[in-house]
Amino acid sequence: MNIVADNGYTRDLEALAARLPRPAAILVISAHWLTKGTAVSADERNLTIHDFFGFPDELYEKQYPAPGSPAVAARVGALSGGRAAPMERGLDHAAWAPLIRMYPPAAVPVLELSLDVGASAAEHYALGRSLAALRDEGVLIVGSGNVVHNLGTVDWNEDAPVVAWAAEFDAWVADCVAARRHDDLMRYLKHPLGRLAAPTPDHYLPLLYALAVQTERDDARTVHDGIQNGTVSMRCLQVGD
């Protein structure tokens, strides 16, 4: 519902986009695209994928026809040593749901990177590091998921009271980010709450890609924190300027 809602999360996304330089392209590491091996979308023009069910009609009427960029997709493939294979796919809502709030005209080229279901957290982090040069080429790298995402525990009231364990794990992640403890974040399943907070890795792993491109001179700061539906962390981080 954040696609159409007016709340602290959506307002903070809009404010973030207003502060950032206009990107030459946007690469989204998507919690909603899981593959064997790694793929990068190489569409000339993106279709809008409505990969959610049971919501109001107004969400399915939303379109985000951003151009793609086969050229940037080829660059991703080269930087990854050929690991990221080009594929035409379109944009799932891990990409277009936040971007429709940040860049509503849908004029900036957007492409997605999938998550290899066979790769370890350390391998995902290493792949993210290989893409760091994109930052110097004007590409905004977006890891789109949730630090805490366990749909078996949600309260479908968006303003439900925050559950203590979700807040604890979310705060631990924030502390690790602030202290640059990336190794700890890669070993998140060793945390006593790791498997409860992230019973599947898809929504957690995009965080590692965003942190993988952090340099010695970059801060990583929270631009929004909050938990919706009792347990869903909406924490948003900005790495660098």
C-alpha cells in the first residue's frame, strides 16, 4: 500500500530523491527476482509487473514505464565477469514501488539484478563489490527488500504495535551498518533472531549489495526507520552522497 500511501516512509523516499543528483540509470537488486545464476534485465522499455495479490484495484492500475538500458546491462555483465546474464523481464514491484515515489515521471532508465538462489551471502556481497564502478558512472544502486521480513508474523494493520524481536534485530542491523561490521551482516543467520527475522534470504540480501559498494570515505546513514505491520522493517539506508 506504500505505492499510494502518504506516510513517513513515502515522504522520506521523496525527500531522498530530491536530495540526490539525478542518476544516469538505476540498478535495483530485487528481492522479488530469484534465479538460478544471476540475471540482469536488458529491456529497451520496461513492462510493469504487478507481482502481488489481493490488494485494491488502484494498485493494479499503476504503471511505471521507465526505459531500460541494454548498455548498462552489458556493463553490469562485464563488471561481474560475465556472471550477470542479460534477460528481458520488466520491473517487479521491488523496483517500481519505491521508484514511483522517488522518480514518478519514470524517465530515468531502470534495470534489475536478480538474486542467485544458490549463492551464499558472502558471494552476493562479493558480486556487489564488483559493481562498485557503476557509482562513478552515475548509476544509482538500490537494494530493495526489508531488513526484517517474515510474512508469517505480520499484523495486517499497518499501524500495529511494533513487536519487540523485530525491533531488536532491526536495531542490531543498524548498529552493524554504523560500525561497518559487514562480516557480521553476512553472518546474520548466526544472530539468535536471524532466522525469525529473515526466514528466507530474498528480502535481506539486497542490503549486502548496497553496503558492498561502500568506500572508506562513505558514510552509511539511515534516512528512514520504522516498522510497519508489527514486524516489517522499513529501514532505508543511504551509502555515500
